[in-house]
Amino acid sequence: MEGEESPTNSTKDKRQVGEEEDELSEVEPDAVPQEVREWLASTFTRQLNTSRRKTDEKPRFRSVANAIRAGIFVERIYRRLSSATFLQLPPEVTRILKSVDEWNFDVWQLQETSNNTPLRCLAYELLNRYGLLHKFKMPPATLETFLTQVEAGYCKYKNPYHNNVHAADVLQTIHYMLSQTGLMNWLNDVEILATLMAALIHDYEHTGTTNNFHVMSGSETAILYNDRAVLENHHICAAFRLLHAEEHNVLVNLSREEYREFRSLVIEMVLATDMSSHFQQIKAMKTMLSLQDTSLDKSKALSLVLHCCDISHPSKNWRLHERWTTQLLEEFFRQGDKERELGLPYSPLCDRNNTLVAESQIGFIDFIVDPSLGVCGDLLDKVASLSAPPATPTISEEPSNAEPGGPIKRPVRPGGVVGLEVRRPWQDCLAANKTRWKERGMKDAELRAEMALRGEKVNGETGEEGEEGEEKKEEKEEKGEEEKESDMSEQPASEKEEE
């Protein structure tokens, strides 16, 4: 019957879900609290597998013999096209954007300086740097209108986390991956445009609630997309609907073939940001990297890179990461408030009075972010090695030919193969942030124990008393005042005078 799932596909779906659950079943019971385990399971595994479009196409990458000069190449493009500037950015914004090639770029500073238009300013800057405004003849007025509308869409629900600043952060991070690892040299102009655009719109009109919330509450969006990748489908649909309008169509001068290639890649990349497909995506990439093949699937590679950029905030410096964590938790808590109002059970980490924040971030780093960025780094290494020219074995123990933003030549590996490895600035940040969370977790645990001895309920993260504990405290204080007044009224007149 049409629309009915075949037994073969059903069996495959169950097997894939089972494999994803196995990834978490390997976690030692004492490694993370139960609430954190439930959050990892509910967020990063699928409840029901959706069919994925498969393609036999494995585009061959352009030669990357000059990959180590990627950063210099981008800068030359920027200088050449700077005279063709369409939008006039304030001097202070221009100054901040000079550090856009850095891993720990401060997008919050850009947000403050740009009068809350970080996405518009950054998107224009990058489209100009990569020469895409000129290449695809984007009408200046149309580009201005389009970027303004995209930014407005991110501000529609006033989300603490999934907003225009998060979109700018992901866009800047994927720019780092493109420009500082040589990745851009493997892509044609349409693919670079699609990669930047996918990052730009990947959370467009996000509601500030999870896919599971949409499904459990029976939202119109969940009904429209049959409970599958609800938000991701909406982001794509809403963005392309925006592009379809003449006044927003910055793609008007793409050929029919270019547009088809662009749209296909953007759709696949944004759908891959669905967190429930995480383990399947990581496993597929590990398998691909283990093959002795001379080509890689571009769409799968770029999808993984975007997914990693989307969850990368724990790999930035502590100041940035802590702020992102605070914003995300407030968004979770607001969802929890809605769940309470609707009579739904709290989703993991959404109860503002009972959430172990430090432990959740440690679990997120250990089981999601660190392994993902590790695979992403391996992917970038392999792609670089595929096109690296033959090299004479070296006995050097330290890199001697490193260039800013480029791969580093490492000592000879077994078999006499000299590999090229991209820098991984996220590793130090992940380790440092994990240490900070462990220290905070220990302090929180001590505080909870102390509060428990006093019979008070405490929030696991902030150390603030919960609602119930606060109410009991107020009741005790009121009762104490009443008893004191009662004692005073019962005292003999002589005693009162003495007092």
C-alpha cells in the first residue's frame, strides 16, 4: 500500500535505532547522572528512523596542492573586492571583523557593536570575502533586504539561545573550517555558497523549543512534517520561501543547474543538524574514513562539518562557552515552564529547579562534542592527504613548515607516509572547559549536601534554593514571628516593663 513502510525498511530503522542506543549503553552507569543520560538519549538518538536520500554521486575534489595557502588566498580575495563594497559597515564593526579568522572569535562583541545585527554584518563580510557577491552577481538592494529578513526571522521568538547571535556564531565557525583548514580549496563556488548559506539559515525561525516538544504538544509544525526533523524541515522551507520572493532572491542570477546543486546541498546539510541523527552520522563518517578510497562524499563531509559547528560552543574559550551554556539552559527552562503549563512531563534538563548543569556539560563534552570534533578533524586530515604531493620522509620531531591557518607537516608515520594534519584549536578549549565544569560540579555537590542537611531544596547548578525550600523558609520565619508575638502577649506586665 502506498505510504506504508516496507518490512525491510522497518527492520533497518529498528536496527539503526538499536545501534544508536548501543553507543550510549557503553557509557558506564556511574559516568553520568541518570538525568544527563536521559538527555543524551532523548536528544542525540532517534525515536524513529526517517528514510534518508542516498546518492551514488561522489564528486571529486579540486586539487589542494595549495591548501596551506588558504588563509592568504581568502585575504587576497578580500583586498581585491573591498572596493566593491555594497553595504557600509561601521568602523568599529569592521575592526572587530578583522579577527573573524580566529577560532575564539567574539560574536557577542560583534552583536553589541553592530546594534544587534551580527548576522547581517558577518554574512555580508563573508560573502564578499569569498568573492560570491561578484561571482553570482547578487543585487545589492536584494542582498540587504534578504539578510535583514533572515536576521528578523531569528529574532521572531526572542529565544535566549537559538537566535541571530547563535546563527552568526555557527556561520563564523564554519568560515574558520573553510578558510583555515584548506577546505575551501576543494569546493567550487556553488558549494562554498551553499555551505555558508546552510550555516546562515540552519535555525531560521527557530521556536526555542525542541523537536520532541513539538511532537509531544502536537504542534502544527509537527503535524505538517509528520513528526520527523520538525524544526529542520521548517528552517529549510521558510528560508527557501523567503528566497522565492523577488525582493529577497539573491540567487536570481544562478543558472538552473547551479540552483539545483545549491538547493540539494543546503537541504542535506541543514537536515543533518537534526541532533537525533547524530550517532548515525558519526558512525557513517568513521566508516567512510576507514576505507582506502581516493574520494569522499562532499555532501556527507560538509554535513558533518556544519553539525560540528552547530554544537561547537563547548570547544570555545571558557568566557564564550559559559555564556552560551547560560543562554541555552534558560531556553531549556522556558520550555520546561511551557511543559508544566501543558501538563507534559519535563524534558531532560528543562526543570529549572532540578537540573545538574555541570554534569550535563561534562556529559555533552565527553560523549558528543569531543568525539564529533575528533572525527571532523580526521575528516579534514584525510581530505588534505588525498591531494597532498609526495613528500620525502623527515626525521624532524617538530613541525618546521607550519604556515598560519594551514596544515602542519608531521613526523613520518609507520609505512613511510608523511601526513598532513590540520590544527585543532578546539582540543585545548575542551580540556580546559571540562576541568572548569568538574570543579564547579564538586562545589555544587558540596552545596547540595550542605543544603540537604538543613532540609532545604537546592538548584543543582546555581546553589539557589528551590521554590519549595524558599516557601518552607518563609513559613518558618512567619511562624517564628507569630510565636514571638504570642510569647510577648503572655508575659506578665512586670516582665514587659523590665524588657
